[in-house]
Amino acid sequence: MDLQLPSIIDGGLSNALEAQGCNLDHPLWTARLLDEHPEAIVRAHLAYLKAGAQCIITSSYQASIQGFLDLGYDLAFAKKLLLRTVALAQRAVNEYMKENEVPGRPLIAASIGPYGAYLADGSEYRGNYGMSRQALYDFHHDRIQVLDTSAADLFACETIPSREEATVLSDILRDTTKPAWISFSCRDEAHLNDGTPIDQAVRSLVDHSNVLAIGVNCTAPKYVSGLIRNIKPIVGDKKIVVYPNSGETYFPESKSWKGTSDPEVFVAMASEWKELGADVLGGCCRIGPEHIRRLKDSYDRD
């Protein structure tokens, strides 16, 4: 695989949309805007590109064939909406490239969220779906198959809370034309949210020919340094990708976060993560364009 991952990716899409006044209290979360308000998604992507992100992640995290069907869309339009997530990211990149002279074109990563995102009940922070492996395979395969035909550069299989789900994704990714990163959501410095030791989860992926990077996301920042220390000795030639949330508390009932987040604190912690071996840095929920801008500034100073 010749694709080279950049050093800085974007932050949370939801907060960049909420900053525009978008209401995301919906089963599809950010994906509800694909049909209702696509221009807001383009603006959110642009905010991160202008802040210095070299890779943006599409709005398909909570978008799935089954999720669209559940809400009354037909199959053809469900697939169209999935592909629209990449088209909107392309629009943002094209607009950014017209207005800015940059050495390389930003990448587009097609988000593949966990099954728990479809459930919209916070299950990605537990990983206890109570479903068969085949059902999990079918759910992910349909979406990945559609997005594999898109213009995205790679897949971002993110917020994966269990080894079983990572194994299912690993099996599907063996037959895709695009490479991927797989990032886990973790409950402490050594375990995925389902209790699997992080080293076991990583070892199962290090020989995968289509996985470019392995790491963690949507995990409290206080756990990230320990997780990198556990990953680094066993990751082999894979890159380490890290994009935590702000460390605030999420309430799935209201789909809201409580707490505060300081961009300067984030950048200071990111500097430590870089020294420990993280190759790709960014943010997840509640990490916004200002965090990414200051992260980019810190790279420019180094």
C-alpha cells in the first residue's frame, strides 16, 4: 500500500455542526444532515481543513444501510446517502484547495462506526451487543461494500469497543480495494470497553495487509499515554493513530456531553503522545477546530 497517512487529522464532526446551530438529537446523529442540511457538513469539514487537518473523516459514522431503512428510506436512496458522505467531503477538499496553496491534497477517510452507533444508546462505550457474529458481519459488510466504490482514500474503522467487532471488520477489510485504520474505544490504559486487553486486540491486526494504522479514539485523554505504551512494542510497522475525546462525560439519553475542554491542555498532552510514538493525531467528540489549529501550530514550531 502506497498511501501515506498524514500527521494531523480532524476533530469531532458533531461539535463543528453544533457550532452552526444544528440539532443532532436524532437516531442518525450527524448523518441526519445528509438529507436535510448537507451544506452544514461541508462547512464543518472546511473548518477543520482551514484549521490544519490533513485528513477529514466523513459523516458516515452513524450512517448505515439498516439505519436508513429503519427510518423509511428505500435501499437505493440509503446507498446514495452513504456515498453522499464522501461527496460532501470531496466538495470541502476541492473548495479548500482552490483557496489555499498546500503541498498535498488532504485525504478523505470514510468513517465506519461501530454497531453501537446504529443502536444510538451508548453501546459503543460497552461493546455488549448481544448479537451473532454473522449479523455483525452483515451489518458492516453492506456499508463497507458501498463506500469501497467511493472516492474516499481509506476507511476509518473507529470507536470499536470489542475484539469481536474488530475481528469482523478485519475479515471484511481483506477484500476491500481501500486500506484502513482501526481504532479502539477503551475504558482504561490497558483494556477495550468490552474488557479485552489492548495488546490482544492489536496483535490480531498487526499482520493484516490492508490495515495501515491501529490506535485509539473516543477514549478519555488521561488513558492515552498508557495505551500508546501498551501498543508501541507490538504494533510492528503499522502507524499508531490517536484521536481521543475531550474527557467529558457523555449521556446517551440526551446525546449530550458535560464538562469542559481546554485546547492548550489537549495540545500539551498531544505532545506527550507524539513523543511516546503516536504517528497520527487528532480529536474525537468535543475536540474542535481550535484544538486542531493549535495542534497544527505546535507541529509548525517543532
